[in-house]
Amino acid sequence: MQAWPLVSVVILNWNGKQHLEYCLPSVLATDYPNYRVIVVDNASADGSCAYVQSSFPGVVLLRNAENLGWSGGNNVGIRYAMTQGARFIVLLNNDMKVHPRWLAEAVAAAEANPRAGVIGFQVFGEYGKEPVERFDQACRDWQPAKPQTATHVGGCAMFMPADVFRAIGLIDDAYFAYGEEDDLEARTRRADFALMRVNVPLWHYSEGSSVRIRWKASVLTMRNRIRYLIKNESLGTTLRQVALVLHISCNPFAHTSQGFAYHRRLRPSNVLVNAGLLAYALGWNLVHLPQTLAARRRDNRAIASYLKLMATAPDSGRLPTQAPPP
């Protein structure tokens, strides 16, 4: 076993120079001897690329000609990391600060738990804004603890073995942004991998990009929630959860938390505006239903093939091939 397996940290950026100014110095202070930082830029126009090149020459910069969203942009970074031999890949938002021990603890947890598919952290600001001072205090007080199982890991910081992508495929590009980590984690669980968390503190500015695209963020959240349900859940669960989205978005008496980013995106305005956005989201899913069902079948075939392969070599714990997925 490699003493210090290579970890690639993929940081997706879109017009986020002001966030990279604190994120990159924090990540580059990581206390782990074998990691590479890859900034994937989604066609920024704010000087982000020039800033990375001039201030951090050791950081790999991949430029996309257009904004490919969270899903497509991260896929560019994942493919590159796998061609460079990364054993583990971290998907990290550009508005994050990290504890220096974050990678060392995640690697140790993954090595001790071969079926760990996604490892998350103790993220201040994972689902709503938190003052950075709470993170600073948590860093001062931090003591390592045993990793715990998790039911969900936020997309702002996801540590994953590269073999998971070989097993289940990359992020579903059709989501563009919002909900794609739910889809990725659902597929991870169906392939018999586990979700875990280590107690290392991280800080997330929270909604560093979505505040600039408020209406688009709301439409994507509604649209992608429905698409996720069609792709991954039973018909009964899908209908119940779509009804819940309708309740949160359009019921004026629904109890919601504006401190919860998901609720804010589902309920961006008054009932009439929200109903119009939701109608568009439902219509989009109706038009794209054949593609969504085809993607569901594709994912299930890939997972079934992986599970069949692993049944013939249950002690290996990893796929025999090192080729990245398409």
C-alpha cells in the first residue's frame, strides 16, 4: 500500500477570485505530504485565472471555454486527476477554508474503511451561513475522533476514492448545478459504498455563486430535485416528494427556514412567482423524461456490472482497472 496516496483537490471556480484569495492559501497550508491542487475555471471573467497563475504557480489550472456548471466543471477535474494517478479526489467549493489536518484524517478514515465511498467533514456553513469565528475556534479546540457514518455529505467538500468513480461513473452533467451530489451519493450507496464523516472542521462561505443567479438557482433546485427523484426513487416516493416541493414552494402557510439554503431556493418569492418557477421545472422534467429514464437505466446497469465484478473478487475492494470513466 502506498504510504502517502496521492490526493487531488479539485476546486471549481466561476468568477470567484475574492473567494480564491482565502481558499487557496488555506488549502495550501494542508498538513499532508502528497496532494495536488487543481483549479477548474468555468470561463471566469473576473481575473481569477490570472490571479491563480501569478500567485500560485504550483497549482494546476484547467480552463473551460464555457461555464459547465458544478457537474460538468468538476468532471473535468476528476478526469484530469485520474489520468495523473490520484488515489483520492476531493471536490471542494472555492469558498472554503480548511483545517490543516483535513486530508490526513480523511485518508486515514478511507484506508481504515475500504467501503467508504464519500467522506465529509464538520462543515461550518454547510447548509446556511455561519460566522468564520466559529470555525477558527473549532480549529483551536479540535481533537481527532473516530469517523462516523453519515446519511448525506454536502457537495461543498466531498472526499472520494477514485475507484468509486470507476465503479459508478462521473457526476451526471444534466444537473448543471444543485442536486447532483444527491444523485452521486445515491449511486454510491447502491454500489454498496458507505457515506462517512470525519470531525475535522471546515468553513463554507455558503452560496458564494448562487446569490448572483438567484432565480436560476431556484429553478435549478426545483428542476433537479424532481429529476433526482425520477432517476433514483420509486414512483410512490417521487410523488410524495414532489408534493413536498409543491408544499414548500407554494403553500403560504408552510413552515420553512430561511436560514436553510435549500428552503430559500425553493421559496424565493411570493406564491405566484414560486408556482411559475415550479411549473417550468415540472414541464422541463416532462419534456426530458425519456432522457432521465435512460440515465436511470444506464446508472443501474453500471452499478449492477460493478457489483457482479466485485462478487467475483470480494477481497480486492477495488476495481481491477485503472482506466478513468468516459
